[in-house]
Amino acid sequence: MGRHARRRHRLQKCMKHRDRAPWKTAKRRSVYHACERCQGSGFMRPGLRRRTIRGYNLTSDKGGEVSSSLIIAYLFLGGAGAGMLFVLSAVSFFSPSRDLDLDGSGRLQPWGSYARLYGLGYCVSLAICIVAALCLVFDMARPDAILGLIFNPNVSVVSIGAYGLGLCIALNAALAIIWLSHFRPNIMLCRIVSALAIVAACVVMSYTGLLLGIIPHAVFWQSPLIVVLFVLSSLSCGIALVVLAMMAFRLLAPFWNAARTVLLVDGVLIGVELIVLTVFIASSQQSAPEAVETLVTGDLAALFWTGLVAMGLVVPLAMELASRWKVGLDVHPCIPAVLVLIGGLCLRICIVFAA
């Protein structure tokens, strides 16, 4: 058998099971073959492990460690940054004018307590969104393809999400300048930009779930409940980041009641997220039993039950209920905030690696 014939023979064998491989997956200049077991499970192990979304790598050729870490970082940071932008913009948009630091003409007072809370909070959200965008760019098969996405736009989930993330970055910067600048803009300008920021944040929070849903081979990611889960988790992480920003900038004392109120809302979000997660796992038993088994009893069971369910959902919810109903038991808001962020990261890790 000649050299080229031997090469063709090797390519026609599944690189995992060494069975006959009737399916071919094209990726640029390479062709990967999959057998029935690989195709049926919707998963391709090392050697067949490059899955793309219009140039976005979800796994790498070297076991998927680098690229999977980048996509998980993007899913977490993009959702948390957009959630923080949503929370800050929604609170500032719906807050009565009498509760803000305004002068007699309705203009913002520079470096008042509210200006520092919102302005510095938007700076934190801006930094998180920029890091998320960098993770998304470096996860692409060709990072220079981002120029083609910018100058040759097309209507797709990827392009809408990319533009939404860019809009979040721009609006974060604009709102930070509005709240922290000495130009003292009118409050109506702030409300208009905040309304645009709410829409952009909703797009990015939904996009972090839709990004996984457009992968055709991973049945576990096809459920629409993943989008609901990621949106709820992003909002919860956004509230946690706002509370931690209050503590970091020494604004927790003047806004203590506000922190307790947003954590009450966070408790409701956590309760709904726990219900949606239960329904999602139950509904995936038929469509993706291997992924559910990996989460519940397999390699990811410890992370799923300890990091996501216990630390990320049950314990923060129990703390919030205990602080509300038990006399003399007051939990510091930063403790459940940190646990919520840990749970949000564990959620992305479990969802990505389970499929």
C-alpha cells in the first residue's frame, strides 16, 4: 500500500474507536471522520475535538484545555459584566430624581456618593466586558477574522452577540464618563443612555446561552432552558458584583439598605434558577443521558453538587432566608455575593464540559 493510500486509510478510521467512519466534519483544510458511537453521542474525543461556531473554537486540538478555558471565561465574564451593567442601569433609570445627587437644575453632582457608586461601578463592568471580549477574540480559530466580522457584518447569532458586547463596552464607558465627569450632564441624558445599556445587556446575557445552542452536535446544549439559566445566573452575578463594588469603594455603609434590597432580589433569582436547573436536568435525561450522568454521578459530580448546587445556589439562598426570618442573625452581604460568583463560574464549567 502506497504512502497516500495508507494516509487515506487512516483518515477513514475513527480516531477514538477505530471503527469505520462514514461521517466527515470539514474544518478549513482538514477533514475529520466520526463513527456511529461518536456521532450518536454528539461528542468527539481527542483528535476529533475541534468544534467551531463560524470561526469560534470551543475546543482545541490539544485536548481542549486552552480554548475551553477561554470560552468558559468569556461565558462567565461576559454574562457577569452584562449583568452588572443591567443592574446599575436599571437602578439608575428607575430611581426617583430626589434620590440622586442633583443640583437645582437637575444636573448630576460630580463625585457625590451616587456618582461614585454608579461611575466606579460602570468602570468595573467596563473592565470585565473588555476582558470577556479579549477571551472571545483569542478563542477564534483566526483572531484576525474579527476584522471581517466588523467590516462585513451579517445577521447571525455570533455577529449580533459580538456587536452587543461591543455596545456594552461603549455604553459602560459613556456612563462612567457621565457619572464621573465634571461636565455635570442633565439626568435625562443619563436615563437615555441607561435605557440603551439595559437593551445591550439583555442581548449579551442571552447571547452567552445562545452561543452554545447553535452547536449542532452537542444535544445537551440545544435546550432553550440553557439561555434562561445563563440569563438568571448573569443577573445574579451582576448583583453580586455591585455589592462587592460597594464594599471595595467603601460605599456599603451609606447604601446598606440598598444592598440588602438587591440581595433580596438576588434571593428570588437564585430560587428561580434552582427550579430551572432542576427542570433542565430532568428534561435532558432523555435527550442527553450521558451528559446528565457526567454531571450528577460522573466526573463533574463533585463540582456540580458542591460548587454549583451547594455553594452557588442553596447556601446563598439559605443565608438570605435566614437573615430575613431569624431574629439576631445578620449575614454580611459580601458572603453570599462571593458564593454566587463561584456558583456562576461552576455553572459554565459544568454546562460546557458535560456536553
